[in-house]
Amino acid sequence: MIDALVPPYLRRLPDDTRTPCYGHGELMVPDTPHPPATLTDAARALCAACPIQQACADWATSTRQPHGVWGGLTPAERRAVQRPECGTDAGWRSHRARNEGCTTCREAHDERLREGRRARLEQEHREHGGSLAGYRLELLLGLPTCVRCRAVRQEHYASLPRAPKWYRRTAA
Ligand code: SF4
Ligand SMILES: [Zn+2]
Ligand SMILES: [Zn+2]
């Protein structure tokens, strides 16, 4: 294998261990972007006999290796099983679908949520001065509520018809 491309799990193998691709760098990662099928098939055949095929395929897929056959998978095959990148909305949704926890994706998702709420609050202030929605957004964002939003809220609740307290009701 070309030294710069040796992934960490291969470096950790004992010195006398040779994977089937050892010494076949040109076959596994050919110089051309569209290698002939015979070359790809030969590379695949080597991987098929490799004891660390799964780790190799996982590594190449997760690190998005653009070239070569790794773990028996071509770049196109790896792209097909590729998971969306962590930190993106697609990454967050893919974790949720699999019921997985990911700090990077959760923090990025929370930040996007806050960003959206900040933008909506700005819009409320710009378009209405203050509003009930603005008041709620200020609470959700952990911001001090502003005078205008508070005033709208007070007005809103003051205008609601109030049922008389039970002890003030006159007997029918
Ligand atoms: S799976 Fe293929 S590319 Fe990966 S170490 Fe084994 S032979 Fe080499
Ligand atoms: Zn993630
Ligand atoms: Zn406000």
C-alpha cells in the first residue's frame, strides 16, 4: 500500500502481518480515476480473502476515501452506503432514525434550533414591535423578555374573558 494511505488499523497490525493487498498499491489504488473492470475485480478478490475486510471498508467509507478499492468496495459502492456527515441536518436525522446518540450532531442541531428562533424573534420585533410569539421565543432562548413583548402579552391576557371565581358566583 502507498504509505500515506495506510489507515490506522493497518499500522496497528503486528509487523510480520501482511494483508492480501500488501505490495499491490497500484492495483488497490490505481493512478487512473476510471480503472478497467479487470483491475477492480482483481483488487476485490484480494479483499475477499482479507481478515480485516469489514474494518477496512468501514474506515474507507467513514473517511470518504475518494479513490481505490478498500474492503472490497469501490468509491461508487462506498458512496452508496455512506452515512451523512456529522454536524449536518442529514447526519442528525440519520442518527435519530437509528436511535443513536451523537454529541456533535446534537450540539449542531441545538445551534440550528437557536439560530432559527433568533431569526424568528428578530422578525417578530421588526414586523410587530412586540408580540406574544416574541415573548415565548425570548423565554425559549433564555433571554430577558423585552418591554414591547411583555406589554402585548399583558394586553392579551387582560382582554381574555375571565370566569368568575367559584366563591364569587351568585347562587342560581
Ligand atoms: S480489505 Fe482489501 S484493501 Fe483492506 S487491508 Fe484487506 S486486502 Fe487490503
Ligand atoms: Zn453525528
Ligand atoms: Zn421582544
